[in-house]
Amino acid sequence: MLMGRDIMKGNGVEAQSVMSMELLVGLEGKEKMSKSLDNYVGITEIPRDMFGKIMSITDSVIGTYFKLATYTPLSELEEIESKLSNGKENPRDIKARLAREVVAIYHGEAAALAAEKDFEQTFSKRGVPENIPVVQVSKDFSLVDILIEQGLVSSKTEFNRLMKAGAIEEKENGVYRIGKHRFLKIEIL
């Protein structure tokens, strides 16, 4: 980087400032976080999605996420790293704190707590989130067409694959779970 400044000066170009920093790795913990690699948490995502994505990161990058994505003081970071390395606390609980802090930065404390409650209800208790899309349809509806129209599956092929794998199920009162994270309520007119 400093050599580049010398080359710029040698070519009569005004030397530019250089700043380097650690890159935030993606959700899988290997590659840099990138939209093109689909391993990112977008700052404009809804709180529920943001919380869920952060809960999916690998345990090995929890400390890095606290350092680069929150306002947690360095003294607390050392304590968190210590808890993770000696097994004093469940990494899932530390990730929940991380997810709350990140969601609170972009959406506020109330939204962070609601996202955590929603996550617990959906994944720990295998329930249904509170705010899910609702579609009203006629009596003779085609589930595959509704899911494609709502963007919950991309094609009939994907629908068939998910059905065969048991990944599409009707929970209760017309609420469908599609995969792990997608829900839709269908109301018949």
C-alpha cells in the first residue's frame, strides 16, 4: 500500500490516503461477506431475517462479528472470547446476544427483542412466527401456484422437490411452512 503511494508520486499523481481494516467474513465463516456469494446480512433486511441470519453464523466467527458489527467495548470482547474458548457459556446464547445487538443498531431495541422472540417461537419451539404474509384465495386454489406467485418457491420443480422432502407442511389454520424459514397463511374466501 505504501509502495503504491511512492509509485503515484513518481508518476506525478497526487498520493492518496490508504486505510486498511479487517474484513467481515460471511455467514459460513470462510469467504468475505458478499451479496454475490449470498453469505451476507443486509442492513436493510427486516429484523426477523437479520436475527435469523446472525444466529446461523459459525461459532468460530462470533468474536469477529462482535468486534466488527457491534459497539461492544474491547474489554467485553475479551470476556466473550474467554467464555467461548473455555465453554463456560453456550455459544447459542452468545450468538443470541450478538443478533440482538446487531438488530438493535439498525432497527431499535424493541424490534431486536421481537425478532428474538419470533426466532425462539419459530425454531426452538417449532412454532409459527407472529407476522406472516396472508393470502386470500377462492375455494379451488392451487398451492403450487400461490407459492410461486408469492415468491416462496421459484418453480414447480422446486415445489415438487420440497414436497418430496417433506419441507412443505400445513401447520394449523391454513398456515404453511415452506422450508425452514418461510411461512404463508392462506385464507379461503
